[in-house]
Amino acid sequence: MRLLSFLLTASVITLSSCLGEGDIPEPVIYNDLTIDQTLTPTETTVGETFASKVKVTLPNPCYKFSGFEVRNVGSNNLEIRAKGQNIAKAGEACAEMLVTIDTTLQLKSVLMGKYFLKFYNKDNLLKTDTIEVKEK
């Protein structure tokens, strides 16, 4: 038993000593971005992918748009938030100006019925777009 404990401890020490300070990646932190405007079609057919046009504001040029967080909260309700990350290096200065981008959220319609796309800015509901998914 002591031998096994020693071997495990030696393995951990050996592995951790191989890692340099720069080998451990920084965690990626995604921040909520501001959704300013959306445009979703009012209907589509089952199996089709549809696109909602979304205008998003980044807090400054050091941010990049990462995508959308889409949560199915049941009964054909989707909560949608825009996410981004600050890509500036430590100590790097960023211009104090908002950056607006146009992007799209693509979703595939799987079942017939009405779907409610709820676009949020943090915990505040901006608007709800409704799309009817019909049979082919």
C-alpha cells in the first residue's frame, strides 16, 4: 500500500514539474453582450433551418462576438443571449467606443407549432419573436 501511495505521489510531482507556467491556459470567460435588434421570419417548415438577424453591441473593440447561448426553457420557449469575450492582453488599452455588429442566429425547426424566441440582455427581456413551424 505504501508503494502505491509513493508511486502516485511521484507521478503527480513528475507530471506537474513538466508543466511550465505558460502551459496552463487561462480560463475563457464569456460575457453577456447587448442585443439591440432582431428580425425573425414569422413562419418556416419542419426540418428547415431558419435565421434570425440580430444586431449586437460590443462594449469596446477589444471584445469579439462568440455566439449565442440558447436555452430551451420548455413548451417551445427559447431564451437567447449574445455572448462575447474580451480578447485584450493584460495591460492592453482599449478604445472607449461601442462596436455594433450584424450577425445571425440559425436554428433548425424540428417539430410543428409556435415557437417563442425570447431575446435577453442579461436578465432583461428585450423582445419575443414568434415563429410558426408548419408541415412541409
